[in-house]
Amino acid sequence: MRSRTEAEDTAIVRPPPPSQSPGPGPIRADLEHARAKQIGVWRALGLGLGIGATLSLLFVGLWVWKLAFSDLPTIPDKAELWSMNRPAGTTFVDRNGKVVGQRGPKHGSPLTLQELPPYLPKAFMAAEDRRFYHHGGVDLIGILRAAKTDIAKHKLAQGGSTITQQIARTLFLTPEQTLRRKLQEAGLAIRIEHLMTKDEVLALYLNRIYFGGGAYGVEAASQTYFGKSARNLNLSEAALLAALPKAPTRLAPTDDFQSALRRSHLVLRSLVAEHWITDEQAADAVLHPPKLVSEPEGEGDFGYVLDLAAVQAKQLNTANVPDLVVHLTIDSRLQAEATQAVREAVAKGTPLGATQAALVALGPSGDVQAMVGGADHRLSAFNRATQAQRQPGSAFKAFVYAAALDQGISPDDVREDAPVNINGWRPTNADGQYAGNISLADAFAWSKNTVAVRLTQEVGPAKVADMARRFGLTTIPPHPAPPIALGAYETSLIDLVSGYQGFQLGGRRAAPYLIESITDARGRPVYKHPPEAPANVYDPAKAAQMVRLMQGVIDKGTGRKAALGRPAAGKTGTTSDYRDAWFVGFTPDYVAGVWMGDDRGASMKHVAGGDLPAEAWKRFMLAAEQGLPPRPFPKPGEADAVDPRADFYRDLAGQFDAAASAAPPEQHGVLGGRL
């Protein structure tokens, strides 16, 4: 029998029925283990998801980086940013340094912010990037503002590109509208801002941005549209230029002035909103809109010159230097006189079938001082001075007589002026008359065809051809037929004029050239025409005899209309059926030639070389000789006295040589540039 106490103790430890147990009950180890296992699974799953998300983000980041930045262009030194990927333009200046034309894109001289009126750079910031000085190349606030506007208007109404991003796009990227390009643009902009100061970035932008009309940079745009430097722009002009980079082709003032003007008013309002100008200043700018300069009519007197010079400059620019300055041998005054002489001659000649003309004038070293290839370059760019090949007619007789004198024949010798028959070829004189026995001097002055034919047969056509080739007429075949005596083989005007210079220079000849030198935009040499003494092509004493023969043409022969009232020599030329008419001649200072005819080869109405061409030559030469004292032709042995400016040219050549030798070897260019 147990005691009560034991019974109570037993009752105390006996668990109550489940329905009567309010406490947590006894701990179950198996349940705790299951619960811990479940938590571990969730933790592992969360960790796995976290790692997976991290890896995914890393993968996406690497993919984006590879897509946008793996081939991001390298930014060069900031000095190179001013010229890299810059469309090449060419400026042409005459022998005195005067700008006479431009080809390709126009680039003005670089300007700093300090050189510009303060409202000009602010106008561009107002139009393109108001917060320019408050971001690091990418403007997040601007991007959000643009995105808000785009969403509201359901289209791409605003862009978020900063000025720096526009530089990055202009210099390094394409204009394609893709996410990749925008990411690259942003990355490059940040790099540029680390490389340059804000002022430097803004100046680079103003000097590189495109303004339409072929103008790059604010200086070129100002000159193109307003005819003055950007340093002198007023507020309305500055606002108009600031309106253009958004759509330079569509808004070009020369194409759509009103659209450009309306956008410039938006720029003015933005300037006011930023408190960069006052309401009064903006109102005054609106009341006084910009005035555009008149567009030049083509290239004026220099179209034919620039065509040829542009081709030669490209060939001579072996280092592919952009922004060339081509220094021409052309004298602007003489070029204007030559152009006027050609136009007047064509005006007189057109009723007679002489619908075109050309003129070339050379200086003592072969330098082309004037060249006109036709009556109007805008109507026809074909250069009749260099491209056209025509029969020179009797103007070729100078080389026939030169070959005869070279064989010991004298100008005082007598030959028969009578009908001639060479294997069925029966050339006659232009007037159909014959003088019988006549001196060679008179036969040359009166351009007797039969005497020239007899001389050619006497010395041999091959020797005549060789003489012409020695004087630079390389199109003459070495073994010609007898009609070579009357200029039956074609040549160009410039070659014929250059050939006559061999007589003017006392038997020496310099190949004609048009480009004196080429520099880059900073004045560093790219090419220099090599100074060289004229080559000896003929005996000086016989050259003096030829000069006297050609003086007789003007004094008493077929070229009397070319008389200048001072020493001059020359020769007329007229081809069969009056298809071509020539006059080529010279003074001790200049040699020049004129051709007249019709591009289709149609016959003129009795226009001979001694008529309109001689008159045009005289008009030009009188202008060229203006202010120069009359001088006799030098005697044999005095060839160095042909031009009193020879010492000047030699000194100038020495200066160019010194400049060229100071340049790196790769900038010296190549020899050449001859026509």
C-alpha cells in the first residue's frame, strides 16, 4: 500500500489529458530538426537567387560594356581634337597673298572665347546646353527633362545631348540613333571633360560645329553668311548662328532664312530666361534682324585657275594634309585684265562665229600670271587654255624658221614664193597671191605658206618636229608629214605660249607652273615649287634673230593690230577654213597668247589671227605693261637682263627654301606641279 504522498507525487507528474493542457507541451527534437532544415532550404534558395541575380547583372553589365565601350575610340591629345576628322578644305591665294577662292569645306581661323562677344557663346549654351558649366559631360537633369517632354508629346521632341556629347559625336561617332551610340557618346563626353577645361570644350565646339553652307566653325559661318568676322557679330546675328547646329542643312539661312530666323527668336527667349541678356536687348535684336551678304556669282575671274590648281594641289599633297593654303603664281590684276580681254573679244566675235576664246600669260620663270579658259566658267568649265588641243596654223611657223636658222639659214636669205606641189599636196597662201623671190624675214612677217613649206622640205620635217619638241610642244610626232609646216598637228595654248617663251628668254625655256607653294592652315610648308634655271633649248644668237623676225610681224606684217608702241614680238596663226585664230607674242617682260574659235570646230567668218586675237592680246599686254618702262629685247649674251625682277625672284626662292628645310622631311612634298 502506497502512501498518499506518493500517490500525489504520482498524480503530479502524470500528464493531463491533451484537451486540458494549456502549455507548450514537451519539446520534440524531430520537429525542431525539420523546421531548421526548412529554413536552411529557403536560405540556400535566397542565396542562390542572389548570386544568380548578381551574376546576371554582372553578365548584363559586361554585355553592355562590350556592346558600347569595348571599341570606344581613344581620345588623343587635346591639341589634336582641333583637326582630327576635319573635312579638308582648300584656300587659294594669289602671288600677293590675297584670297581668291576656296574649295571644299570652309574653315575659319580658330577663335578663343575671349575673342568673341560674350553673348555669342551664351547663345549657343541657351540653344544647346543651358547647364553646360554644371555637369561633367552628361547632364542627367537634362536627360530627364527631355524624356519628360518626349513622353508628353509622344515623340522625340527634345534631345538630351550636351555640348560635350555633340563634340564626341562629331569627332568620333556616326549620327545613327541607337542606344549603343548614345552610350558611347556619353562615355566619350566624360573623358573629354576630364581632358579639357570647360572653356576649352566650349571653344572647341564653336570652332568645329557645322553651320550649313559648307561652313565649319563660327568664324567660317560668320564670313559665309554675314561677310565679317565672328568677333564683330551683333546679338541678332549671334542668335541666328546659334539656331543652326540643330539642323544646319535645313535651317541654312541661304536656303530658308525665315525658319532660321524663327528659331533664333527662341534662342533669344532662352537667353532672357537664363538672365544672360535683358528683355530690352532681345526686343532690339528681333527688331533688327540679320542681313545676309550676297552670294558670290561663281568664282568670278578665277574659275578656270582654281579648277586646275585644285587638281594639282591634291597631287602635290602627298602627306594628305587637311586645310591647305595654296599659293598661286597668279597676279589678280592681270587675271582680271585677261578675263575682260577675253569677254570683250568674244562679244565682238560671236556674230562672226568666234564664240569662245582663251588667254594665257607667263612670267619670266614660267609662272602662270593669268589664265582664262573661256568666256564664262559658269556656263562651261572646259579649259580651252590647257585642255583643248587645236591646230596652231601659222603660229607654228616660228619653229619651222627656228629649225631653218639652226641649219645655218639666214633671215636675209631669199626663197621663192610660188605654187608648190608635194606628192599632190598643193598648199597656197591665205590671200592666193605670190610674191616671187622674197627674203625669209619678209616671208615670215607676211606669213607666206609656200616659203614655210619649202623651208620644211629643205631642213626635213623631222628636224622641225624635233625643234618644236625641244620648245615644249610634246604632242608633235617625231616623224611628221609635210603639213607640219603649216601647223597641222594639234597642241594646247599654254604649250604654244611656253614654247614662245624660249625665244623671249634668249633660247632658254622654263616649264610653266601654277602653284608656287602649299602650306597647311598654320603656315607649315607642304610643298614648294623647286627653283630651277630655265633650260637651254636654243642658241641665244639665233633666238635673237627669231625675235627680230617676230618683231617684223608686228611692225609691218600680219600682226600690226598688236602693236603696243614699245618693243614687242609675235606671230599670227589661222587654220584652214578659219576654224582657229591665234596670236602669240611677248615683250621683254611677259609672254602671252590668245586663241579664238568655236568649240564645235565650226568655221568663223574670216576671223584671222591678226584680227580679234591680236586686238585682245594688245589690250591685255598694254594693261600688263602699265607702269613698266619700255625696254629693248636683250642682245645675245644678255638673257639674264630679260627681267629686272630676277634678283627678287631668286631671293624669294631662297626664303621658301629656308622655310621648307626647317620643316620635317615628310612635309617637303614632291617635285612637280607643272602644267
